[in-house]
Amino acid sequence: MLKRISVNQLTLGMHLKEFCGSYLDHPFWRTGFVLTSQKDLTAILESNIKELWIDCDKGLDVAAGESAVSEVEDEALVAEQQKQLAQRQRQVAPVSAAVEIERASKICRQSKQAVVSMFEEARMGNAVDVGGAKQLVEEINDSVARNPGALISLARLKTADDYTYMHSVAVCAMMVALAKQIGLDEAQTRSAGLAGLLHDLGKAVMPMEVLNKPGKLTDAEFVIIKSHPVEGHKMLLTGSNVDPLALEVCLHHHEKTDGSGYPDRLKGDAISLFAKMGAVCDVYDAITSNRPYKAGWDPAESLRKMAEWANGHFDPQVFQAFVKSMGIYPVGSLVRLTSGRIGVVVEQTAKSLTTPIVKVFFSTKSNMRIPPVLVNLATVDAKEKISGREDPAKWRFPDLNELWSGLPQSSW
């Protein structure tokens, strides 16, 4: 028997089937477990969740004399009600980056906690809760629908210690954006996002001293790291109802079109579309992120480098679609305008890949900082263009990420 109850009726020993509300409203990345911790109970009571479903066949019932909000025998009915509730709560109308960035920041924080928990479960040999992962993908998908650049760009702002976890979030968001750019349907787009979220699960069982090594890996260490696609694939197979596309991307996101990748040295059309998408998103986030052994590259420079590697590494059409989804000058790119002013890209525009919105803050003529101002290069009266990208390492602006995100570093 499944019962929908108020959180005030919740007690230790009850089996949590589903939370009624947004993924962001509750403190857990998964459901389907018996509540045994007072700390977890307190966290639920302090959250924005007002009601939830319990399974009385797997845990305690409500106290004698209390009545539930509703009762059902059919689990499919609960799933349908939850789906309808989620649809009513969805907010996917396009908004500016400035509007979406704060919500995206919250999603990033929640997502990191979810992926950390997911990796810990995997390390302990527990099956992956794909249902919880799908809820997370829904939130990321909706954020990308509202504004593609906000969450993708924030997910890039990760510390070296956070890399393994936030990398999964970033690749999820980019897979969603790329799927939309290619024209995949909603179901395929969600599958792409789930595949991105789970693609590096095998790293959960990699030795930490190898995974976070600050220097170059030895040949023996590289062999260990190269085993993570196979290990992740094995972990996913232990779960139930795992999306076949997630299995495919997990196993083959390191394949290259010239056959030099791993683990199966697949070549050309033998690599699935989704695995090709995963390869592009995985590499972009890897080279733009700070790692234990190197600082991340500028987004625009990273795309230029990837274009040089495209023949043999990436599928050309998939890579071109990826560039369109990100822009020639992705959010966070440092650029010089024809006036000699320097700014950072804060948002893409619909007009052209080369006409983003730039926050200008430095004059090369006076060699001084100037009051930041937004310049939309796509407007009809725009008098400037981008004359080229600039190397952040040369200029060393300490607040570059704060300038484009509008958020203090402590909130990333």
C-alpha cells in the first residue's frame, strides 16, 4: 500500500517512495529507502517538501488514528501523479543569463552533492539509483532550456578537488544542449543528459592517488585510468532499468573516430551518435577545467584547439553542432573589441555565433580598468566587433569569473 502523507506525519522506520515536489526542494538525490536517521528526518522537515509518498509494505505505516492524504495500490498511478506534478512545476520559458545564473548555481550545488553520493554508493558496491539521477537530469534539462549558457558555464568553475564530480554535471548539461542543437526529441535529450551524468561512474573505483595525481601518469597508472569506462559499464549493469544509451556512452566516450581510442578501438560509424557526443563534451570540460596538474584553458582557445584535433578524434558534424551550441566565443571567453576595449563574454545571442553579449571592463588605450558595461554585439547599432580572443593567463584579471557570472566566488 502506498500512502501520500504530510511531512509532519513522517517518522523513522517509514519507507520513502517519492517526494512530492521539485528535486531542488528536498535534500536527497534518491528515493526508495527506509528512513533511519534523525538527521535525515530533520532535514526533510526543514526542507520545502510538504508531502511525500511512503510504501507501507516496506516500512512503518502512519500512526494509529491518523489518515493519509491519499492511498493507492498501483505504483504506476503514483508515478503518473508525480509526472503531472513535475510538469505543472516546470519553468522552461527562456530567460536571460543574469536571471538564470542564481538558480543554476543552486542546481550546481545540489547536483554536486548528488553525484558525490552516487559515487559513494558505487564505491560501496551498491546499485546506482537511476530514478534519482533522472530527477537531477530533469532540473538540468530545464535550466538549459531557460538559458543554455548559465549552468554549463558555472559547472566549469570547479576546483581541482571537485573535478570528478562537477565534471559529470557539466557533461550532462552540455549533452542536453548538444542534443537540442542536433534536433533530438525530448526523450532522446533526457537520455543524452543521463548518459552525461553517468559517463564517468567508473572513476568511483579508481585509486584516489592516481585519479588526483598532480603530475603525469606513469604507463601503469594510465592503464588503470583507462579501465574506468569498462568498470562504470559493469556498475550500471547491476542497476535496474538503466537506459541503454547511458550504458553506451559510459563504455565508449573515449573512442576516437580514427580508431585510436579505448576500450574497443572503435572507428568511424562503429561509434554511436551518443558516444560521439559524449566524447566532445567530455574533452571540452576536461580542458577548460582546473585539474590537479594544470589550469583550465580559455573556452574560446579550447574550441580552437579541439578544431585542430577534430579530424581523427571527433565526428566533424557533431563537433560543428557542439560549437553552435556553445558559440565561437563561449561564455567566460576573454575577448578584445575593435575599439581596443577588453571584455568577457556573458551570453550568446540568436543573431550570430560571433556576436555575443560582452561585459567590457578594461581599456588597452589607457591600460586601466573602466566601469563594466554590457555591449550587445548583435544589435543593429552595434559599432564594435570582436577583433580576437585574449589570453587570460597574460592579463591575470583576478575577478574574471565574477565579472561574467555576477556571483562571488564563495557561491560557486
